[in-house]
Amino acid sequence: MTALRPERDSSGAPDDGNAAYGDSAGDAHGDAGAFAAAVDDLADPLTDPLPGQHPSPWFRSAAAEPVPQEPQDQTQPQAQEQSQEQEWYDPEGYVRDWYGPQEPQTQRQEASPQSPASEPTYEQLYGAYAPERPAQAYEPIPDDETVGLRTADTRRIAEPERETTPERPTEGRAARRKAAKKGGAAPPPPRQTPGAPLSRVEARRAERARRPSPGAVLSRGIGELFITVGVLMLLFVTYQLWWTNIRAHQQANSAAHDLQDDWAKGKGKPGSFEPGQGFALLHIPKLDVVVPVAEGIDKQQVLDRGMVGHYNEGSTKTPMPDAAKGNFAVAGHRNTHGEPFRYINRLEPGDPIVVETQDKYFVYKMASILPQTSPGNTSVIGPVPPGSGFTKPGRYITLTTCTPEFTSKYRMIVWGKMVEERPRGKGKPSVLVN
């Protein structure tokens, strides 16, 4: 855009009030041609492009590449030199060159504290002669498709891209429903981004997945029951194999001490005894066994208390050791509850077995062993037991216990024959001393 300028008439007479445009005295540019060239060289600021897009020296940034200049007329040396000297946009120089000296920056800030200190307003730049403000550049309103694409791009930037594999496609819920209606297998839902909120359907599905099924509850209950039973069985086995032995040893030792005290006090003369009452001590030196002998074979009163029981009832009744003839038969546990007969299977013929009473020692020698027989075979404790090797009545001893170990299916039998009867006044027999 070129500014309007007055013309001089051909006569060269000065016009009223316009001496600065043409006469030699008031023309700042020298002649009319130089003035016109200078005016044409200047661009109207209202039509200047934005900074960085205009070749004008005031709008050129320091980092921008220099814009190639077109060849200028020789009549424009001043403008070309000014263009080469300026390398960035200088707002103060721009205003000063076009509108003359301005008031200081501090005064402008005090006068208008709301306006920025570095950029003057449009009215401050142009004042009362401000032309019409140029219209804002037209920006087309984006359509729905563009908005959708931008939204998708924004989501793609905000959320990490989901894995796309044949097993985990990226189709949404509508695609899965369509595949299910067609009869095909619906693809699994896409994997949720960690921390992303779940939809209502996904939340219900996750809640159902966390909730155990009836089968899981039943199997869990059965498993807990098995664990409880296993723990109880382990405790029972520990009680049977360990604690019962400790408890039975304590009870047997206490009974032996009480029996010896009674003998020292003159009590417990041979004769009839009450069930569960101790009356003798059984010694097996090879097995290092010293155990009380009580009347009867009751489990709770005799056997489970770690003692040896004497057969004294009904068809299983046997005589005492001091009888002239007969088979003195006793029974004891092989496992648990003191297990006094645990290793009687290790006895060999000739090993001593001693029964100590209040007045005498009865010494037997091991004769034979029956490894296994039925529990109902009561003939093994008869006066002349079959299979023992004895052929006539005599003074014998019979030890019976359960077999195999930790069961009571069969019975093991050990027989012995008396070889010595020694009064207590003569001291202990040699088999107990050595």
C-alpha cells in the first residue's frame, strides 16, 4: 500500500502550507524523486505480516535465516543499508522511527498498570489516528470427523498403546457381540491399562471372578478338613509313640519304688493280691529291663501304666512263681506305654530272666521262642505249653506280647525254665550282680 502524497505543479511555486513536501528549503529528502522513492520503500505497518514472515528488518528474528532481498533501485541506498543493519524485531525502534519520540516506559506503566510493560497497546501505538483494526484471521470450525481424529490422537498420546496380538485383538464390545451372534467365538476383551477405571460390566465381571464358586468353596472345606485330620493324626501318633512312654515310665518307676518301700517295711507278704496291685519285680539283664509285676492283665490298671500283668482269671489263670509246679505267665506291651517287652525277640536260649519277690529271687533261663501265634491260642500258657520243648510239668515262665510291632494282630511267646530259687537273705543272684 502506498501513502497519498501531494503533487507539485510544473511552475515550481510553493503551495500554501506544504513547503516541507517540495521546496528546496523545507524538503527533508532534497527533491521530489528522492522523497517518493523513500516513501515507496517503506511498508505500511497495517499490512505487515507477522514477525518471522516479513522481510522487514523490524519483524525479522535473530535466529531466523536472512531473507534474500530482491535487487533494489540505485535510488534506494538508504533503505537497503537500513535493512542490512537490522537483524531482529525492535518494537521501540519501530515506534520511534514511525511515530517520533515517545514517553518513557516507566511513565506508560504508571499510566496504564493493566497493560504489559514490554508491548504497547494498539491505541497507544496509533493514538487518535489509529486506523481500523485488522480483522482476525478466519479459522474454520473443525468438523466431527476432525474432532474424532484429534480425540483419538489425544487418547493415543495419553494412554500407552495396547498390545495387539492374535489372541488379544483390539475390537470393542460391539465387535464381540457381533461375533457371538454369528456363532463364532467372541474375541477376549482387550487388556485394561493399569490404573484405568473399569466399566460397570467389567467391574461386575471382575467381582464374579474374585468371588469363589461353590466347587471352590467345597474343595477348600474338604482340604481344610483333611489338613485338620492330618494334624490330629500327627498329634495322636506323637502322643502314642512318645508321650505314653514317658508317662508309663514315670508310673512304673513310682510303682517299683512303692513296692520296695513296702518290702522294707514288712508289707506285701505273698498271697492273694488285688487287681492292679504290684507284688514282684521282673529283671531281664540282657535288655536292661526292670519292671513291676502286677496282678491281672487289665490295660488301664496294669499294662498302660508300664507294668507287666500276671494272668490270673478264668482259663488263663496261672500259678505264682513260688508254686511247686506250674507255668508263671505274664503279658506286657511291645510298643508304647513303656514298652517293657519291646526287644524280647532278641533273647537267646540261656539268657537269664529273674523274678524278684519280697522273700526270694527266682532265676529262669530262656528256653525257646514262638515268633507268632493267634491271640486266641491260650495253650501257650498251659502247664506244659506245646511248642516250648517241655515234655513234662515243671516250673516254667512265659512272656507274651503283641507282634508285629505297632500292631496287635498276633502274639509272640518266649518260654523259660527255672534254674535257681534264692532267698533274699543270701543276696542277689550272680546274674544280677554281674
